[in-house]
Amino acid sequence: MTLPTQFQIKCPTCSRSDQTILVEDIYFGLIEKDQKVIARFSIQPDQIKPLLRDINPPTLERLPIWLIIPPDIFIGIIIGIILLLVVISGMQQGFDQKVAFPIVFLLVYFILRRYLNAKYIAKKKERDKEINQAKKAADRWSSLFICLHDMTVFSGHSDNYFPINEFQNRIYTDFHVDSTSD
Ligand SMILES: [Zn+2]
């Protein structure tokens, strides 16, 4: 908690500092239902949910497993499982047909391999870019303050400020937050 240090931080809209708090602090205060924070800013129970939604921190969408691991490894795991099932399901009858399945599967994979790998690499690049953007957005998120008088969100480092309803757009777009210390 950094409550005491931020009383000096003035809201650029109303120039008051008694209701300003780091977005991060109010977010976690509300998530944890911290009574000190709730009482200090006289937050009503029906305000909590919309406020949390507005200042939600940036998240990364979870990808399905086959987009995270390289195709060779993924197919290797599948072949391994198929072979294991073939062995477990008994070798006495139809063993040849059962072994034929993973072989056909592998052949098909080798035909598609180049295409699947190219897709995987493209996806990975896109993912790395998204991770980078999410990191930047997270840095931005944790540098913002909010004034609860007028729901103005503002940067602790620069002159940027905007109404809370622009919050989600703003943390993903490149407004300048310079990191020079005061
Ligand atoms: Zn204000």
C-alpha cells in the first residue's frame, strides 16, 4: 500500500488530491475487499463491480495447447499416445492394421509439415507481439492514478489524463508515459 505518499498527487481536472489513488491500489483494494480502501474513498457496494470492470488490468488471451508447442513435438506426443494405445490394446489381433494408423498419420503429417510449421511460426511471432503489447499496457496500467471525485484517470509521470470510460482503450494505445523520475 502506498496510500500516504499519494495525497500530494493532484487531479488534473479538479485539482484536488484527497480522492486520488493509484489505479493499482484501488483495484487490488477492491478485489481484496479491503475495508480501509472502501471506507477511505466511500465506495458504495454497487460501484465496485463497474469500477473493477473499467480499470481491469490488461490480460492475455489463453491459447490452445497446439498453438503453444511446436508442431513436431505436438505430433510426436500424439504418435506416442497412439503407439502406447496400440501396445496396450493387445498385440494378438489386428496389430498390423493398428500400426498402420500411426504410420499413415505420420505420412500425412510429413506432407503438411512445412505448412503447419509456417503457420506455427507466424502465430508465434504474432503472440510475441501481443505479449510485448500486454507488457507495455501493464506498465502503463500500474503508472496511472484515478481521482474518485470525477473519475479522471491520469498518469503520475506525464500530463496525460482522460475519463474512466476511455480506460480500456487508453492502456492499449501508445500515449506517452515517460519514465523519468521526479
Ligand atoms: Zn478530480
